[in-house]
Amino acid sequence: MRPTTDERPHRLATPSVPGSKERSSVLALLKASHPVPAATVTVLAALLATAFGLDLASAALAVAAVAAGQLSIGWSNDRLDHRRDRAAGRRDKPLATGAARPGTVGAAACTALLVCVPLSLGCGLLAGTVHLGGVAAGWTYNLWLKRTVLSWLPYTAAFGLLPAFLTLALPGSPWPPLWLSAAAALLGTGAHFANVLPDLDDDLASGVRGLPQRLGRRGSMASAAALALASCVTLTAGPTGRVTPASAGPIGVTLALCAVAVAGPSALLRGRVPFVAVLAMAGLDAALLVWAGTAPLGGRIAP
């Protein structure tokens, strides 16, 4: 016999925490922005701005422009890929799990892009135009080049333009030395090959056929390591035109990390050790890039 209404067991309602839904939505939106790459590039820009000698106001404006640009690129990436990510069952993507809404993420991407324009141009017309060119490269990757053999090109362009954006914001709008831009471009291109490694299998399953996916795991690992080494050599030899005994240390460390990244067995290549080795090389190159950025203060960047 069914219990009467009064006899039915009462279930305690789970109390809702005020603001918990809003906090979850904000966290999901933040996660959809690719926060780690965005924060990494923004911190790199802040360190370079300091190394180049920008005053506090100019540096803050430039870093804010970089942050806005990176957020717009990250959000647009997840918004454009949300159907593919949902079909692949990506549990790490808020749009795929329903934690974030496509309209919200799309609006956030457009808003960040609109904010990026005045912030960039506030650093100077030439500097702002250069930075917006780098942001446009990121959007081009999301919209088209990500699935082509030219997937590396937006990374090369965006990272190569970053030092120029910051030096052009200096009084007199000087251009950076060619070797500094080349080293940044090599670093960014290597970052592309390293960045896809954790998602390479999912990308192939969903039809993404950028250059790293075409090369495969071992080829992408080797490319990332070779580009990191080339960036390291450029940064150590660029200021003087030669590799000195004192500057040979970073090259030796990078060579050792290259061996760890590419010389292991296939089972190791599928683990995280090679990926961490590539990240360590990229981190070393980023530190060298910032260190090299102090050299132009001695006269190599001139108005």
C-alpha cells in the first residue's frame, strides 16, 4: 500500500549557496578563455615591457592590450570549436559540457576584441597597428589556418610581432633588433607544436589536420625541440654575433632537453616527460628573451 501524503518520507532540499551559480558561470567562462596560455603570454609581455624600459603607465596599457587580445583569441577558439569539442566528448571544455553557453562566450570574445583596439592604439598608432596585426593572426588561426598545413604561421607572426609592439611604444617608436624578433617568432612557432601534443589524438579524431597533426607525435616533438634550440641559439648569439663560452650554457641545457624530448621510446613519447621537457625549453627561451630585452637599453634599440 502506498503511503499517504503525510506518511511519505520528506527529502531535505539541498540549500543553494547564494551566488554559487554565478560563480560557476564566471569560472566556466574563464576556463573557456584558455587561461594558462593567455596568462603566459601576458606575463611574458609584462616582463619584456619592463626589460625594454617602458614607464609604468605605458607598460600597464600595453600589458592590458595583450591581455585583452589573448582573451579574445582564447574565447573565439572555444566558441568556434564547441560543436567539434562536444562531438568528441571533451570534458575539459565548458562549452562541450554545457557549463558555459555559446552566446556568452561569443559575446565575451567580441567584447575583449573591441576593448583591445583602443588599448592597443593607446600605445601609439604604429605600435597599436602591429599588435592588432598579431591579434588578427590569432583569430585567423581559429577561423581557418588551424586546420591547414599553415597552422604554424599565426604563431610565428604573433610572437614575432610582440617585441616590436612593445619597443614601438617607447619614445621615438624604435624597432627591435631583427634577431630579437626572429627569436620570438621561433619560440612562438615551437610553442604551437608543443601546445597541440596533449590534444593530438582528439584533434585527429575530430578532423583537425594542422601541421603538427600531420607530422604526428614524434615529428611534432622533434619540431618543437628544434625550434626551441634555434630560438636559444639566436638569443645567445644575436647580441654579439657569436656564441661565447658564457652563453654556451643555455645551449647545452637546451640540447640536453632536446635529447629527453625526442630520443625516448614510443611509450615515453606518449607520456608527459617529453612535453614537460619541451615546456622547460620554452621557459628557458622565454627567460633568455626577457634577458636579451635588456640589451637594447645599451643602444641597440635607438629612436
